[in-house]
Amino acid sequence: MDTLLVILIIIVIIVAAVGILVMNVIRAIHKIERAASSKAIQLVGDMAQELLSGDVVDLSQELMANQKPRSISDMTSAYAPQLYRDFPDLNVNQLISAAENKLCSALMAIQETSAQGIDNRDDISESASVKENFFGADEHDRPVFLGATPDFAAQIQRHIESRASENKEEYFQRVKIHRTGINSYSKTAGTCVITLQTAIEYLHYIKQNGMIVSGSTQTLEQARYDLSLLYVQDESRLQSSETTAMGVTCPNCGAPVRGLGQRICEYCGSAMQSIDIRIWRMNKFIQS
């Protein structure tokens, strides 16, 4: 009888201990679920499940991919010689830096829900966060001015209005450019177009009614954008009405400037400032 009683007591103690352990595990799970507002925590949870199943290869690759900068198709070395022939005064590195800064201007405009002045905004008047990321300490190393087409501002405004219609607010913080290169360069009768590809890192999240519905305030996101830069070579041969305001004309007689790098007006013979980077315009940006 004494032996049976001891066994029963041991069983009760074991059951109670197991019950307490289970309750603690359940509480811990509930706390983790309440705290799981970031992608990193969700990945940890998935990693735990994969560990139990014995297969963590795919998840590990996903986790590493989220931390590594996106790859880009950089053909700068292939296109730079052609650009230098067409635009002898063009500084490709400065053009790329100015385009990176214009992309940041677009992201900040989306966050601030205002695209006003985006097509006339000077690079050196950007926010402090953008300056810190791209300009550095030396004033002479700052990128040159890069304008924007009306369609660039319209694209930003459409994005802002789309978010507003859903009662959503979009945020881009801790923005950092990893790398940018020329992806393509093409010429038509009226325009020249450079497409850049840039790898970017930021905290990107969307709020709706004060709650985060997408992204994370803690986990950095890696993204890639295609940036289209437009140069008006011959306004008279343009097919799109949205670019008519960007034509280059002689300051003396108003005749269109048709040749790349043309310094003398072919109609009135007046000397003209060489056509350089200042007439390149950011036309659009697309996350790829």
C-alpha cells in the first residue's frame, strides 16, 4: 500500500510539472505572437518550424537573401565610351549620383505625400538624410543638378493618391544606395534614354489606420529600381506631348538644337553653351 501511494504521488507530481511546463510554453507562444510585428521575428518562427521538420535550407537562403543587396545588371563599361562620344562633357559618375539622389527625392516625396516641386528641386536642397547618404563632407563632391520630366512628378503623385485612396501611409527610412550602373542606352530621332539600375536598402513599411500592414520598422529591406533618364535631342521630332516642354532651343533665335554637343546655332550662327548634363531629366522609376 505504501509503495502504491508513493507511485501515485510521483505520477501526480510529474503530471503537475508537465502541466506547468505546457502552460509556460503556451504563454511564451502568445507573447511571441503579440510581439511578432517584424519580418525578422516571423522568419525566426518559420526557422523553428523548419528545424523541427529537419529542413532549413530554403529558409536559410531566404533569410540571407533579405540581408544581401540586390544584384544589378551593370553595363556601364560597355556604354560609357558611346556616351562620351555623344556627350564629350558628360560626367557619367556625377550623372549616376544625381539620379540616385533624385530617386531618394521621389521616395521622400511619397513619404511626405507631396510631389510639389519635384521636377524643379535642386539636388543640393534635399533633406539632411539624403545629403548624409550621398553627398559626403566635401561640397565639391556633390552631384550636379538633374531635372525631372512632368511625367516623373505625375508618377509620384499617382502613387500618393493611390495610397491615400486606401487610407494608407508609406514610409522609407534609413535609405542607403549600394550600387548603381548603366543598364542600357538608346537613341531615337528625338531623344536619348539612359536606363540605370540601382540596388537600394531601406526600412520600408506601410501603415493603415495607424497599424503596420506591410513591411517592418526594424528589418531592412533590399530592393532594386530601374531609373529612366531622358535627353531631348530634337524637339521637332518628338512623338510624345508630355516631353514638349523639355526641348532645347537656341537662346538667340529659338531654333531647335538638333545635334549632340552642338555649340553653334545652324540657323543664326550664335554661340551656344554646350549641351551637357543639365538637360538630362529623370523620366520615371520602377521597382524591378
